[in-house]
Amino acid sequence: MVMGLINANPVVHERKERRTRQAPESTDETAVELIDHLEIFEHIRDIKDPEHPYSLEELNVVSEDSVEITNEPSHVRVSFTPTVEHCSMATLIGLCLRVKLMRSLPPHYKVDIRVAPGSHATEAALNKQLNDKERVAAALENSNLLDTVEECLSPTLG
């Protein structure tokens, strides 16, 4: 049990039905298959909240609308909305999103993780921290923090 919950009673939303991707119309095996925002959302929707036994989707921290993608150049932006504006877990949530996408996307994609505008008291500082390569690398060298990230990224049953 987590002591001192930041948001002891979060609003839990119903999960959306999973969509199946349509097969590409082209049968050209050399053709590049573009990644869309729904595919990105499928990668991040099941990340567990570090404080509650719910996914980021169930807490409405991420949604299909929070994902933007540009394939030329290869750029993904995810804006997430913490459940409270003073959420101390926002940095950890952003780190989980970044790690999941770093592991899921081809390496040439630039990933930009942001707190949704107006959703956090220290929005500018969080955005700077979440997109600073050196800070992210240092955070991932911390074994305790990495264990927490791995726990949030681990699959759930059900």
C-alpha cells in the first residue's frame, strides 16, 4: 500500500475498445509502413500508474487525442494530463512514456513528452526535464527508479 497518496480517489474511466489495424493496401514488401497515432496509443495505453492500480488510459492521463505523429520527419509528441495539478508522479509518468516509446519505435523517431498545457503547476520545468537527454539518461541509471519504471511497463493480466 502506498502511503500519502497524492490523489487518493482518482476518477476511473472506462477503457476504449481495442482497434485492429487494417492490413496495408499495398502488397509491396519494400514499401514503408507509416506509424499512426492509434499505434502509438496502443503502445502507451496500458502503462500502469505508479500510484494506483489503474492504467494511464483508465485515469485519462493519456488518450488517443493526446498523441500527435509526423512521419516526415519522424516525430512523436505525447501530451499527458496528470490527475491533479500538483502531481508529484508526473515526472515518473513522463519517464515511463518515454521509455516505452524508445523501446517500441524505430530509433530514428524523435519522441517529445509533454504535460498538457495548464494541467500541472510546474509545467515548464517538467517539460524541460522530460525532454532533456542527459536527465533522462541519469534517471535510467538509478536502479530503484528503473525498477519502478519496469513495474509500470510490465504487462497486466485482464
